[in-house]
Amino acid sequence: MSLFDDAALAQRQAPRLVAGVDEAGRGPLAGPVAVAAVVFDPARPRINGLDDSKALTAGKRELLYDRIVERALAYSIIFVDVAEIDSLNIFQATMQGMRRAVEGVGHVAQFARIDGNKIPKGLPCPAEALVGGDAIDRAIMAASILAKVSRDRYMLELHQRHPEYGFDQHKGYGTPFHLTALKAHGPCPEHRRSFAPVRDALG
């Protein structure tokens, strides 16, 4: 191996500024999809306690949210609203949100690691998909926390406008209480009309 090859290998193996990307809220019947991207500086101290947001309590997520925002080299949080979800479909809307989130950290990110098995088109940097990444990669864990906390906060605000649906309890997921309220009151402007239970309530 030549010296040139040695240098090229060292460059490939050098720590890169990686954007971890994850979403929250693909499954609910109401509210936006939240997508976050987080870039950590490898030279900075690690944050203790990171995990998949679903494995953490709400209080722990809130605590970690503040630490991530404070210590991240860059982060971006994107909401894809109900109108876009209904226009594109939930998968394409999520891909668009992921692209925008990566663009939000594109000034520092050299690489993106996406939770799941699909890579959005049009990213500003090379990327890979990582199935189960929110339990493996620290930047993806951080992104999952930012996305989950941001969306939960949004749904708590939505509850203040539409308390009859109980958004503070289920965050828009199709629980029995939510489905009963949906049948009784019909959908609000934040319900996803492209989702079958909401269409049924309209019918």
C-alpha cells in the first residue's frame, strides 16, 4: 500500500461529523410529523443517559432535550403539517421532513445516518439508513428525543384548543378514547384526513 493509499484510508476512518436523523409521529391520527437531526462534536463530552426516546420517561426526555440542545454542535427540528401529510402521504411527508432536517444541519454535517431502511432523496451530504438506529447510534437517539419532545409539546398545545379529543393523554394516536371522541365530535383541522379512521368519522 502506498503512502497515498495510507492517507486515503486514514481520511476515510477519521471521525466524521454525522447527523443522526429520526422522526416522531408517523402513526397518529392527528398532528404533524416531527423530524430532528442532531450533530455531535466528537471532541465534546458525551451526554449520559441517551436512549431511544420510547424507552425513556417523559421527564427524562425533557431533561435530555435541554442537554442535547446545549451540547450539540448543530440540531434541526422540523414539523411536517397535516396538509402536507394528506397531500403527499405519510411516508413521503416523512421523507421530506428528514431532508429538511438534514438541510438544517448541512452547514456542519459531513454524513447523515437515518433511522429506518430508507434514505430521503436530495440530501446535502452522503447518508446511510440504519434499521433500529434509535437504539444503536447516539446521534439518532438524540434526534429521536428532540423529535418526540417537540411533538409532545405541540400536542399539549393542541389539547388546549381541542380538549374534547384528549390529545394530552394519547398525543393523537388512535386509542379507544380518541376514536370515541372522533366519532362524537368529528375531526378537527389537525386530524389527518388521509387516515382511514378520520375518513370514517367524516363519512
